[in-house]
Amino acid sequence: MDLVFVIIVEMLYAVASLVLISAGLAIVFGMMKIINLAHGEFMMMGGYVTITAVTLGANVFVAMLIIAPVVVGLIGLVVERLVIRHLYGRLVDTMLATWGLSLFFIGLATMIFGNTTTGISTPISGFTVGNYQVNGYNFFIILIAIVLLGLMYAVLKGTRLGLIARGAMQLPDMAAALGYSPERIYMATFFCGSALSGLAGAILAPLVGLVPTSGGAYIAKAFITVIAGGPSLITGLMASSGLFGFISQIFTFAVSPVMGEVALLVAAVVLLRLLPQGVTGKFFRGRL
Amino acid sequence: MSINRRHFLASAAAATGAIMLPRAVMAADTIKLGSVLDVSGIFDAYGKPMDMAMRLAVSQINAAGGLLGKQVEVVGYDTQSDMALYSQYAQQLVREDKVDVVHGGILSASREAIRQTLHKNKTLYFYNVLYEGGVCDRNIFINGVTPAQQAEALVPYAMGKSGKKVYIVAADYNYGQITARWLQKFVADNGGETVGVDFFPLDVSDFGSTIAKIQTAGADLVIAPLVGGAHLSFFRQWAAAGMKDRIALASTTMGVGNEHKVLTAEEGNGIMVAYNYSQELDTPENAAFKEAWVAAGGDAGGMHELAVSNYHGVLTWAEGVRIAGTLERDAVVEALETGVSITGPGGKVTVDPKTHHAVLDVHLMEVENQGMRVVETLPQRQPIDTQAVCDLGANPDDNTQYEIQI
């Protein structure tokens, strides 16, 4: 019984971390159709901002939940103004430009922080479930993922801002005709996407050793999750994170961690063969 | 004077020869020591201090008048934690730089990437890192501890402090795979049982499910031959899950790159290890070494097992060259095979002529407040694992890495 609980927690944790690392990309790609290959580097910067803030004396939760998203969001804003806004609607060009950006950010982080592993320790202690010890931080990550999804849904569905944003994504000309500037909406959306990437990097920072090239480890998983999710932003994110997290953890427990990663990739390939438009291209159509 | 074509060619050739001449003399004036190490990237915690130690040893040799009346010049390349760069730079050291000796390689994968190149080109090679044992090659000298020197001592000690059920989590490449087999053997030899073995690629940094599996298996002790920056997450997540007080933890690699100083005291305390070197060793050689390290601009707490091994390696090679009186490879190898011995910061290190491995002191230690407290010292241990399979005196042409069969 305890074991079942532990496995469920690990599974939820795997799903939650997929949600976290993909959320920023889902917004930027799903809403703006910008393929941001520098997504991993935005996460890496979120991690470094957190570690720097903590070593400078900031509270670790303030650093993770406020400082890192704001700083990375602002970096995203600069990037949008200088690079991305000139490339809206040019899919391949944005890929090339953001790939260049990712190399630039890796170089920049190497210059500032050095090509050395750094890290901070986890702020929440472990606790006991029956005969098992569980990492308490897992629950924090699960909680953040739930809150994040809830907030995204509430903002997009419930507020006027969300409505304007969704409208501008679908028919920018009509939004402009109604008096809203699509350019400013895109700018705000890119800020939010970058901030979410920074948040994800910040929250995962205490679990790993961070190096400037850490971003590369996340980008593939984030893209697979977003592409497999399909057109619906939140439903798609939940569906694909849930599926991949579940499959990879089943194989991790039953066979080995390596097989867990393999199973995730195989599942993604099979899924995209059967549902080329992603999960929400066929099921849950029209949901947000 | 009219210049015809023939005259011009003759004088040009003479002039070229005259320009070439001093360069050739200059080249012979220094001894070239080639070095290939990961000074950046995810293995830089190992490589940077190793590079520093190598340069320190060379500058000390030069300050004392050099070798054979010549100064030693370092030709160093940074392999950036990329295994593909090792073979490239090894070719460069051999073909372009024509070095007299190569020191370097950190991961066993990198050693195997360059060993055959150096063997084929008859360039003497020193691999100064603790490893899985079994390399039998007359062109290579190895002074790191092998499983028989380290794990054979560590396993019974750690089992004695915890229990008989052991779980192994290892890095997924030749070092981790072979070391895991040695660990299984020593666990069985000591009447224990290996309840699980898991391997992790070097970029894996999420160990949550493994920590749950270890508990399911009911292990008393976890032994972790994990390698590199990403694997450091295991120790962090282990502590974060509150496992430290429940299941004992030992490692064959934790601390060789000063990982115990990156972890906090709470995360690291109590992890059991066995190495040739600890900064806390109280010997005059270690005190002198630490002083020279700081004087050379090194970080006061920056030296570690692998750096000291690399330092020992350069000193051993220098001693071999002094005895041989030449840089010619076969003469230096023969000189080293007389059982050359040096005393460095890690104690006395002697070349074992039969295997080209080292006889050295091993200390059982526990991590305590970001230091390594010596629990017990096992003086002058022989590399009996490699000695059992390798005899370079009888088979000088041997060129294999023997693996343990179980």
C-alpha cells in the first residue's frame, strides 16, 4: 500500500515536471506559433537567477517564485523587441534566430558563471510514508504545476485579457480593427511564456546540478510534450504530460531508468504516427 | 653578380637550412609533456584541479633545474568533457607536437579513446585516475586505486556498519559497469547479497524513482559509483528525501572531484569512501603540497584525489626519466619497471613492474563537515586484481583490458 502511494507520488511528480518544463513553450508555440529553440536556455537562466539570488541572501521561495520569473520574463521581453517581433509568421526564420539565441545565452552564462556545476540544496525536507521516505519537494512541484494550470485556465478563460489574447492569436486583423494592438499582445504573451520558462528552471534548480548547457536536457522533452499535446493549450498540455509521465514512470519502476526514457520517446513516436495533429487534434476538440 | 636559377636555389636552400637549424636545436632543448584533460564542461570539477596539479609538478621540476638539464614544457589541450575530442587531441599530440610523454584522460571512456593511439605511436602514457582496473599494456602507467585496493576495503567496512543487503547505483559506461561487477563480487565474498543494480547515463539527473526502488528492495546499504556533475543530484535528492538516516551510503567516486565540498554538510555527512588522498592527511608532504598549491594561485581547498594522482604521475615519470638518463620510451619504461618509488602528498607510491599499476596507501574515510575524516589507513596495498590477470614481464606485448567474470 505504501509502495502504491510512493509510485503514485513519483508519477504525479513526473507529470508535474513535464507540465512545468513545457508550459512556457506551450504558450509561445501554441499561441504565437513561434518555435523557441532557446526555451531550454530560458530555463537555465531561471536556475542561475535563483542560485544567484539565494547566494545573495534572498529567501529561496521568493527567488524561485518571483525573482526568477520576472528577470527571465524581462530578458524575454528584450529578446522579443530586438529579434522575435521582426520574424512573426516566419516559422523557419524564428527557429534559426532562437537557435542562435540559445548558443548566445549558453556562451553568456559560461562567461558569467563559468562552465562549472553549481546548485543549491532542496528547501523542503523529506518525510515518511509507512516504510518509505519521500522527497517533500516532489509535492511542492506537483502543487506548483496544479496552480499553474489553474491560473492559466482562469486567465485565458475568465478574464478579458485572456479573451483579447486568444482573439488576437486567431484573427489579428479583427483584433486590430476592434482597437487592440496585436503587437502589444504578442509582446505580453512572449513575456508570460519566458517568465514561465524561468519559473520552471528556478523550481527544478534545487534538484539538479546546473551547468550553462543544462537547457539542452529539457528542450527535447518540452517539444515532444507540446507537439503531442496538439492545438488545445491547456488540455493538450495536461493530456500529453499525463500520458508521457505515466509511461516513463511505469517503465522506470518495472525495468530501469534508461528504459523509462526510451519508453517515453517510443510512446511519442507512436502517438504522432497515429495522431499527427496531437492528442487534442482528435480528442477534446475545441477545448482550451 | 648575376643570379642564375641554380645559384638562387642553392643559396635559398642554405638560407632555409640556416633558419631551420636553431629551431631544431630549440625543440630538443625542452622536454614536451602532453596533457589532455576536461578543463571545462560537466567533468571540469575533476579536470581543473588535475590540470593545476600537473602544472604545479612541472614548475617544481623546472625550478629544481629541469630534467636531464632541460626544461619541461607543457602542451595541454582542453577536451571540454567531450569524448570525441580526446582522440583528436591525442593524434595532435603525437603527430604535430611530437611530445615525449602524455599525461591525462579522466573517464575510462576517454582513456580507452586515446590508449591505442599512444600505444601504436610508441608514446609513453600516464593515466593518473582511480579506475575499474584490468588494463594490461606496457605503454601505460596507472597510479590510481583499483577495485581491489579500494572496494575490497570499502565494502566490508560499509557492510559492517550497516547490513548485508546492498543496492548498487552506477554510471552507465565502462567504469560504472565493471566497478559494479567488482562490488557484487566483494559483497558476495563478505556474505552479503546484492538486491539491485541500476545504471544511469551520464546526463541523468532525476533519481526520485530509483530512491523509491531502493527502499522497495529493502537495502541496508547503497554503493554509488556515480560520475560527473549531473549525478551529483543523486546525493542531493537522497538527502532531500530524508534517506540519510535510514540507509547507509558509500561511494567509490564521491569526493574524488571534491563533491563533498559542493554538497552541504547535512547532505554529505556520513557517506563512506576509500581513497589514496584526503586534504586532512597530516603528513609533511601533504602540508608542503598544500602550501605550494596556494602559492601557485590554487584555491586553498581545491586539491582532490585525482589532482594528487596526477601530481604523483608527473613525479613518477620524472623519476623514471632521471634514472633512464634519456627520454627514449623503452629506456624510460625499463627504468620505471625497476620499481620506482616517490613520496607525494598521498604517501609512498611505487610502480608495480608486473602490471604498471601502483602500490599505495588507501584510507577508509567518512565525509564529515565537508571534509574527509580518516577512519583507518591501509598501508601499501597491491593492485591484486590486475596482478591476477596481467604480467607484463611474461607478456610484454599484452594490450588488453581484462574484465572480471562473475
